[in-house]
Amino acid sequence: MPESSRSPLPRQVADEYVDALIALDPITGTHLGVKECAGRLPDFSPAGQEAVAGLARRTLALLDEAELRPGAESDAERRCGRLLRERLTAGLAVHDAGEGLRAVSNMRSPAHSVRLVFTVMPTETEDDWRAVATRLRAVPDALEGYRASLALGLERKLFGGPRPTATFVGQLTEWAGGNGGRGWFEEFAAAGPPTLPEALRTELVEAGRGANAAVAALRDWMRDVYAPAVAHAPDTVGRERYQRWTRYFNGTDLDLDQAYAYGWSEYHRLLAEMRTEADRILPGSDPWEALAHLDEHGTHIEGVEEVRVWLQRLMDEAIEALDGTHFELAERVRKVESRIAPPGGAAAPYYTGPSEDFSRPGRTWLPVDGQTRFPVYDLVSTWYHEGVPGHHLQIAQWAHVADRLSRYQATVGGVSANAEGWALYAERLMDELGFLPDAERRLGYLDAQMMRACRVIVDIGMHLELEIPADSPFHPGERWTPELAQEFFQRHSSRPPAFVESEMTRYLSVPGQAIGYKLGERAWLLGRENARAAHGDAFDAKAWHMAALSQGPLGLDDLVEEISRL
């Protein structure tokens, strides 16, 4: 037997973990483009969750051995091993605390994963639609497993928050066709081309109805059993749970009080810049008066299809301008698609990455929620964030260099704050490079930055019930509550109340994730500053960007260390 077969190194251990994970989690397999996963869904029951945790524990034991092998000290092996250990350890801490038994959210739950996976399935051929039908028939069991986990959580007094629960019930109602429609899954099933055989079309409709019925059953249980049981539970999580979640989403054991202070320092810096740009738009106004003015009188795109096309053009133009000057992009990385998000999800735009073979490109998604008129100031920096040079360039580059990393690093080993930090860094980079040349676009960028600074303040502040500083213009000396947090966020955002409501529910149900944007950006900026200081006049920003993007994901502690030496 060859030495490599008897003695796997960390990258081999990591890639074997991916293979085993896909067997347990076919949704992940579909996102990676693994066709064999197309007809299945994960087991979200307590037993299914424990199977994933057991895989993590076995993998960590194998990693202990692999890191002692000759060759494990190389940069490639070391970087992969430290990522794998950190990610699995953080995930197990969340699992062992029973967080999977109270996973209720308006954007991050097994039910959301089940719905989203259908939007990334291939639907070009008859066989594709047969796989859709098979997966639709799997929806009832998947949702029942999820319900069983929540029921066990109730038994163990591990409660989801009342506010996310109420929002989730409303989402399930919409997905089930609560307004008299056919329901989301049945609509999806009916979207097959008319060339499909009649028997298959009938099968799809029946499977869609069964999936919708399962959604309605979950909704009824959530409304009638779960919601009353958690009605008096807190929506906030407290310091111990919050610290655990910040490790999971950020890949670092944060000093939460220092991070909270950093959020306030960014708030004050950004507010001063926003006032300058606002005065250029509407002399004498404050920033949000100027943004309200832009809502009425600024540049707009009219029409849903028109805004999709406009966003596609924006990304295409960014690629043409950046490739060869600030980045070196492979041809397959240059392709990204603009899409309109299906209704019934969270209000924020998002990105889905390409399949491993790039047969499905990366895609940006714009939720419209009935809107047909779109202010440009609210879109430009957001699409630099979601598309180019933000999420798409990073995640597609990981897929492109997967042969130099490991499959684990290029796919499932991501760290939220690394990716969101890069995307926010990308917004700042476009400002630095002059792509926001007028006050309208620049105020929109600063408004988006302010939203991320406010996230740090309110996400940490309300979950830890911290005191509002004395120099705050808002309720100084008081302790944060979700109600105060929503009022503060609304006062410092151009977004409509429905968006702010959705955002606050997100922070309450996914604690510690939203702070990773600003804290991740800080890490990327620090790494660039350190690398520039080390190289002096020889610092090559283009080479640094590509080397940093090609190293794969890392938690924030490891990220700063690695990109500082590039």
C-alpha cells in the first residue's frame, strides 16, 4: 500500500470529510453540483444531527494523527488542517449545546435550506425534472425530522425566540399558499416546460402538493404548539451562547466588549463622512433626509426585469474594469448571473456560489417584495458586495483553485466573517479605486457601511444587554433591548421599516453572524496594511489580492496572520 494511502495528510482527511458530509447532507452536495444528491434531502431529526456531529468527531481524531505525519508541516497542509480543526470544533460546540434543537429563524433553518436547494437544482432536461419530483417527495420527511428536533428542544427547554418564531410562521404560511395561491413548491413543480411527458408533469404536481401540505403541517404545529410554548422565552441569547456563536461565525474568540467599542468608533467616523456627502446632495440636511430625497428624486431603475439587467451590466462592467488591473481572473470566474429572488424569504440580497465544475455559475439574488422602482444609490455598493469584486470573486476563485487547496477549503470550509469581511472590503476597495464618483453613490455606500457598524452595536449590545455609551446621541446610559435596537437601526438606515424588521429578526435568530461584516473587513484591512508595511514600495496590490483570494477560507485570527505574510 502506498504511504499516502496508509498515512493520510490533513488535506486528504479534509476531503474525505467532504465526501462523507455530502452523503449525510445532499443539500450541500447539490450546491456543489453533485448530481447523485439531486433526489435526496438531509435527515434533520436529532439522530440526523448526531450523525453529522459523529462524523466531525471521527474526522478530528483522524486529523490528530494526520498532523503528525511527515509532510504535514507544509504551508498547504498546515493551513488546511488548522481550518478543518477550527471549523469542526466550533461546529461541535454549537451542536453539543443543543442549538440545532431550537433552530428557528427567518433566514437560517432547515426549512429555508430545503426551499433554497430547489432554486439551484438543474432544470434543463427531463431527468433533471425527475430528480426534482423525487426531491419534492422527500420534503415531508425532511420537515418532519426538523419538527422532531424542535419538539425535543421543547422537552429540554431549549427554546427558539418568540419573534423569530412568529416571523417563521408567517413565512411558512406564504410558502404554503396562504393567500389563496398554489403554494411555493407546487408553483415550482408546475414550472416545468410543456415538453415534459404528461405522466411526469402529473408526478411533479402531486409531489409539489405533498411538499406544500408538509409545509402547511409544519406551519400549523409551529403556530399551535411551538409558538405558545416559547411565548415567554427571551429573544436574546446572553453572553455564553453569544460567545459560542461568534466563534462559529467568525472563527475567533472575540473580546466582545472591545468589538462593541469598535462598532461605536466606526459609527462616529461614518456619520461624519455621511454628513459631508449629504450636504452635497441636499445642503443643510442630515444623511437620512438626503437619502429620503434620493428615494424620490435620485436616479432610479424602473421595472423588475430592467433592474435585473442593470445589475448584470454593473457586474459585467466591474469585471472588465478590474480584470488585469487589480485582479487576474480566470475566464470561468468572469461569469456571474443576476437573478430575482423567489418571494417569501428574508429582505436582504444574497449570493449563491458556482457548482464545483462551474456548470452552474455564481448568482446574485435581489428580493423585490412587490417593488418595481429601485434607487441606484441602494444598489451599486451592494452589488459590489454580493457580486464583483465581492462574494463572487472570492467564492468562485476558491472553486477555481480547488486543485491547489483541498476540496474542503474550496467548498464547505467557509467562515462567514471571512467571506462577509472580504465583501465589505470589496465595497471599500471600489470606493478607493474611484468607482463611486458622485455624492449619490458614495452616500449609498456609506449608508451600507453604517448599517454594518450598527449591526455590531445592536447585535452585541442587545444580546449582552450592554449599556449605551454616554457619548451616544441615542438613549445614553440605558441598556439595550430589542425594541431600542430596532429604533436605533431604523433611525440610522435608509431602508424601509419592513427591511429593518426583517434584519432585527435575523440578528435575534442568528446571533453573532451580522457582526462579521465589519470585523471581517477590519481583519482584511489589517492584513493588507501589514503586508504593505512589510513590502514597502514593492507591495503589489494585484498580486496580494490574488494570493489572498487563492489561499482559501480561514477564521479571523488565522486570516490576519496568513494574509499579512503574503
